[in-house]
Amino acid sequence: MKVVIGADHGGFELKEFIKTIIPAMGYEVTDAGNHVYDAKDDYPDFAIAAAKTVAEGKAERGIIICGSGVGASIAANKIKGVRAGLCHDTYSARQGVEHDNMNVLCLGARVVGIEVAAELVKSFLNAKFTGEERHTRRLNKVLALEK
Ligand code: RB5
């Protein structure tokens, strides 16, 4: 599975760490930027780039990081086809995929440390949408908003 990752200055350091652990989980990772630390960069630039990569089918999952994860989730959810969730507990990171078909995980690097972030990423990437009728029915009501 291909995974795209993106972060502004608030999430840059955590992004660099997460990039190193994803291959060991058995997934391929590409970096949508920022590629250098820039204290003046803007989270929408990288959240949108990563979200579009998922929406265009170039990656199946995305991970977007900013300081709180809030700005990243707001921006990513503007992109059609993206279902981004800000999750700082492993239950939500897993269940968001299983029930809601979440395809982008947003993280706040100023909220969680690297070990918790690693657990969140693992829970998110290893989870699969169940496809159960009740979840599909609910998801279709959300998808109808994009038409
Ligand atoms: C950047 O300082 C910070 O505002 C940004 O990373 C993010 O937390 C926005 O939601």
C-alpha cells in the first residue's frame, strides 16, 4: 500500500520520524513536503498536496501533520474524495478506517510524542474498512454531499 505524508513546520520533525518507520510496517511512503524545515511555511500547502495525492489515487492513505492537526484536517477535508480524521487515540485511528473509511490521518505534533504517533500510524495503516451494510449506508450519505 502506498502512503503519502505531509507536514508544515509544526509537524516537520515528526514527519521525518514517521517516514523512517512506515517501510518497516510494510508500506511504501512518499513525501508531499515540506522537504525542508521552514518556520514560515503554511500547513494548507502540504495538507492539500497530500490530500490530492490520495484523491487522485496516487496513494491509498495519507498522513498529514501540523502543530495541532486541526488546520491539516480542515484543509484536507475540502478535497473531494478525502475523509480525514484528527486522531490522538488508537481506537479512533483504527475505528475511523473500519467504520468511516477514513483515508487520511491527521496528527498534531505538539500534542503527541513520537511513540504515541507511531502507534497511531500503525493502527491507522493496518486497519481496513469493514464494508458492513450499516457503515456503507452511512458513508454513502456522506459521499452524497460531494455530488
Ligand atoms: C503553525 O504554527 C500551526 O498553526 C499549524 O501547524 C497548525 O497547528 C494549524 O492547525
